[in-house]
Amino acid sequence: MHTEKTFKIKGMHCASCAGIIEKTFKKLEGVHSAEVNFGTETAKVSFDETKVDPHHLSRKIEPLGYSLDMPTAESMGMSPDEHAAHTGINQSKKEKLAEIANMRKKVLSAIPLAIFSVLVMTWEILIRFKIFPEMPYVLAEFFHHLMPLLALYILLIIGKPYLLGFYRFLRYGKANMDTLIGIGTSVAFTYSFMVSAFEETLKPYINVENTYYDVTIIVITFIALGKYLEARSKLKTGDAIEKLLNLQAKTALVVRDGKEQEIPIDQVVHNDLIIVKPAGKIPVDGVITEGSSYVDEAMISGEPMPVEKNVGDIIIAGTINTSGSFTFKATKIGSETMLAQIIKMVEEAQGSKAPIQALADKISAVFVPIVLVIAFVSLGAWLIIGSSYLGFSQSLSFGLVSFVGILVIACPCALGLATPTAIIVGVGKGAREGILIKDAATLEKLHQVDVVVVDKTGTITKGKPELISIKNHTKNSDDKLISILASLENKSEHPIANAIVSYAKEKNLPLSQIKNFNAIKGKGLKAEINNIEYYAGSTKLISDLNLKFDSKSLEKDTLNGKTPVILATEKEVLGVAFVSDAIKKEAIEAVKNLHKLGIKVVMLTGDDKNTARHIADQVGIDDIVAEVLPEDKLNKIKELQNKGKIVAMAGDGVNDAPALAQADIGIAMATGTDVAIESAGITLLHGDISKLVKAIKLSKITMRGIKQNLFWAFIYNIVGIPLAGGAFYPIFGWLLSPVFAGLAMAFSSVSVVTNSLRLKAKKL
């Protein structure tokens, strides 16, 4: 049985780790595809369950120092729902913090030794330049015997992961960052120990005054410090998931057998009646059955103003009740809720790979072996060529410095972190703004869009009729006229009738009792209020009554997309109410901002051309294609793509699904259908099209951050490796100490993660 699962991976240290695991999985029978992400420390594997299982996958990578993390809910002390509540990185927040705390202890134990080594090294350098006096003999001998012990502690305790990396390289031929550090520091320590142990024997052949215990101590300390800072920073990149998880209520106040009882959230079942009190979190999705209130929906809409909720309105888990109490019926629970779906979508998007990362992955896959070759070539060049000019002793000393320096500075961590950390932050920022991104490829491509195609109903317009204006032919107030009309329409179930009644209720207009209600099929209705017979309906109804009215004026309004509802008595027309699918307030501003970004806007709609043109003119849309069927929408997308355009399509209906799937970027309104949302790469919560502009800006700043990260990751190695290898020594006399190489390597990873975190502060 074919399945696709995402696993958390333990033991990853760099981009080459991801490459090793990916290659190992792909070689296994039954594995169709594997995608390993160093930034999120996850592996998305598509496999045949009849041929391979997760435990088999884990066993294959365990000898290489990695494993799949597959804890059960019970072992973690969580409910099944909470078990899914992770930070989007690798382990639960508690596990990750424990790991970071352990790293911190090791770093704190190593730093004093590194400082001591720096002081000794500095003293020795200053002695050579005759700035400081010679060390007293007793002190020099003390340091001579102390430094190997300090270096041994650092190498075996703090540097244990790197020694294991060296061992796995020798046994399995798989090299990663740990291998580079392990070889470099082991060689430095072994050479120094041999010089210390056989000083007199080696004295005639090499310079026994040079040992590199300080290199072993300081480099490993810098690397450990860098990994600690990197892990702490990476934890911050995934905080969007944590914040979403914190929105989930832990308990719910349900009504069962006529009694109120507070139960854990995972015990709520469908159709439970749940009471929400002021300031309470809404535990699951549902529909209000009793009461009303204002609900803070900022977590799904990004909008700060609470939204009024009445009987029949949908409410979302994680939102906050601000004022009154109400009762609602649970319709979606557990993983069905919108909050759970948002968390799942964000996790999957943060774990996916952007196409731009392919370059970094390819380089990382061959990087470590190439670096090993360069390091040995550099050592050989110093010994063969350098000996002719500097002598064997000096050449060996410089060769070892270059060998260790290259291995240390060439760590591909920054390269592996460049793309995923920016994606994690970008997707998380989008979620907080009400922009749900399905995968990294969508986020990357969005910044290239030059045409946005929008559906009319539900995207540019609200998707439901509203009373927008009234022509009053009486001396009574408009409110009086609407009150009469709404009283008549209150008995009707027609959407236009609902629009009029909703308007009256919003304005708190009184509704009168009616008698002798009669629906006139295809034309309207009639009823009595206070013994006066009223009629409400279309022009056909008024024509049947032989009443005079301005038909040409009504025809003009109809062409502009308005539906007239005429109110009359047997003797005269009292007024005309105009109902229309109102334009969303944010649509005009959104189109204007898209134009500022240099993006053309095209509207596709099944409505007639006059209505479409009228709405397009109001909103400022460039082009319209009206009276189209779903397949026509699809063909229009293809037509634009054939012209070389990168097309984004925004829609909300079932009829939009084919076009959303065809578009380079499909954008669904969360107020729309599930089919549309499934077909789209981006979902805009609350159906707010203004978020489309924010999504494009988010894509632009995320891509800018990725390119900056890749630039710095590459530049560190392009400059650092030749410098460490001694390429500049014949010209400028420059040779990079492994100590500074370690510092540069640590700084490169931290700087890349820090640059990604800057995206959080960017305004959309």
C-alpha cells in the first residue's frame, strides 16, 4: 500500500547529513521518493507499506548516526491531539529545550578552557615578538603538561559527536560536517601529542616548539558554541506553530443530560452543546444555537476588530469570546477544526523544499568529499612545494594549519540553513497574517507573478446579496419603507428577501405582523399590514397591477448588476429597493496595490458582460472575461500561460477548482468551498483579497532573504577555503589560523539564521 509520511529525524548536524539520509532512503526497495529537510529536521518519505516500514527506515540510518523519532502519545504523556502539537522543528518543545540546555552546559564547561588556551597562546605569540618576557620554567612546564589534558577532555567529551563522525566516515565512507571537524581536530591533537611524547626523538627533524592543543580546544569550543546558538535561533524560527498551538483551548464546558460539565478538549464529540463564557477560548468549530457575542478572530483573519456573532453563525476553534455568553453546537472536532488544518498546512509548508534549494542540496551532496580532497591536496602542496622554500619543519607546520583550517571553515551548515530557515519564518509570518501557504515552491513562485486572475462572486464581491440603496416615492422616511418591505419579505426564503430582512435587523428597524401572506410565483408576494394590502416584487408584478413606474431607469440599474424589489399598494408604487452582490471594501484597495506591484488584474465571471464591466470599472480591474463556464476559465488561464505569463488565480467556488489547479499559483478564499481550497496553493482566511497583496510581498521578502543567505553561505566558503589553504600566503603572507576558521564557521550559521529571523520584523 502506497503512503506518504513525514518523520522527525534525530542526529542531523548539517546539509550533508540531509543528503546522506536522502540517498540512503532512495536506495531502499519500496521507497518511491524521499525529501529530507535540514532546517526542519524532517524527512518526507513516499513508500510502499508492504515492502518497507518506518522502523526499517530508521534501522538503515542508525549506523550512520541518525534515527527516525517515532514516540507514542502515551510515552510523551500527551493526548493523541497534543501528540501532533510540535514546534515544527523536530522534537516537542520540551525535548528541544532539554537538548539545548545540555548543549549549554557543555559550552559553559568548555569556554573557560578556551579562554585559558587563548591567554596562553597570546602570551606565546607576544614572547616571539619580544613584547612579553619569557615564561618562568616551572610555569612553562606546567602549561606543557596541562594543555594535553585540557585538549583531551575537550576532544573526548565536548568533541565526541565529531569523533563519531570521523569513525563513521572510516567505517561507512559517509562524510558530513562532523567528519570534517573530527578529522581536523584529531589530526591537530595527535600531531601535538606525538611531539610532546617524543620531543627529543623528533627534535632533529621537525620544529617541536609548535603544538596545536590550543587549536583542538578553541576550535571545538567555537563549533559547540556555534551549534548551541544555531539551535537556539532555529527554535525561534518555528515559533509560529507553537503560537498556533497555544491558541487551542484545553477544556470545554459542555451540556450533557441537562447538566454543565467541564471536560478535556479531546473528549468533545460531534453535536455536543458547548457553553462559552466571556473571555473564554472557543474549543472546537461549531454553529451558535443560542445567544450572541463579539468574537476576536485575529488569529485566523489578522484583523484586530472583534466580529459580531449571532445564532446560526459559524465560530472557529482558538478564537476568543470577548463579551456575552453563548451556546454552540460542535460541528468539527480534533483534527477537523480549522485551527488543526491551519497547523497541519503550516507544518507541511515549513517542511517542504523550495526549488531554489535544489542548488544548495546538489552542492552540499558533493561538498564534504571535495573539501577532504582539497585539504589533503593543500597539505601535500605545503610538504612538496613549501619544503623547497621554507624547509620541511616549517612547511609541515603550515601544512597542518592549512589542513585543519580548511576542514573547519568548510562546514556546509550555513548552506543547508540558508533556504529552510527563511521558508520556516516566511510561512509562519504568513499564517499570522491569515495567509496559509501549502508548500515552499508556491511561496517561491508567487513573487514572479505578473497576472492575477480573479473570480467575481465571493472574491471581488461578497458572494451574497445586500440591500445597497432605495428610491422612495412617498413622504415617509426610508427606514419606514424598509420596515414595511422587510415585514413582507420576512416570510420568504428567497436570498433577496433575506438581504432585505438582514438589513432591517442590522439597523434595528421594527418588523410588523402580517396577515394573508401569499407568494406570487415568479413575480413576488403580497400581504396585509394594518389592513393595508402591500405588494413586493419584480416589474412583472407591478405590470400586472397596471401601476405606473419608470421602467427605463430600472433597466439601467439592472444593467449595472442591481436587482430591483418594488414595493407598492393596489394604487401606487411606494418605492424601489435595490439588492446587489456588494463589492468587498478591501477589493478596490487590493487591485490598486496589485497595480503598484506591476501586476495586471483580469476578472473571470459567469455573469453577463454589463454586470461584469460595471463591477470591474468600480474596482479598477484591467480586463474582464464574462459569461464563461468553468472550462472557459481553465482555457483562459492556459491562454495567458501560453503568452509566457506567470498566472495567479483567486477563486472560491467548485467551478473555480479546475482553473485554480491549472494556474501557476492557485489562491482560494477560506470562505469558499473545500474543493477550491484543496486545489489551491494558498488560502486567504476570511476570504480577504487584500491578503493577496500581502502574500506577494511576503514571497518577495522571503526570496530576498533566501538569496542573501545563499550569498553569505557561499562567500564564507569561497573566501575561507583558499585563505585557510594558504593560497594568499605567497603574495600577502596570509594564513588563516584554525582558531579563526572555527569562529568564522560558527558565525556563518548563526548569521544565516539571524538574517532569516529578521523577516519577522518586515511589514507586509
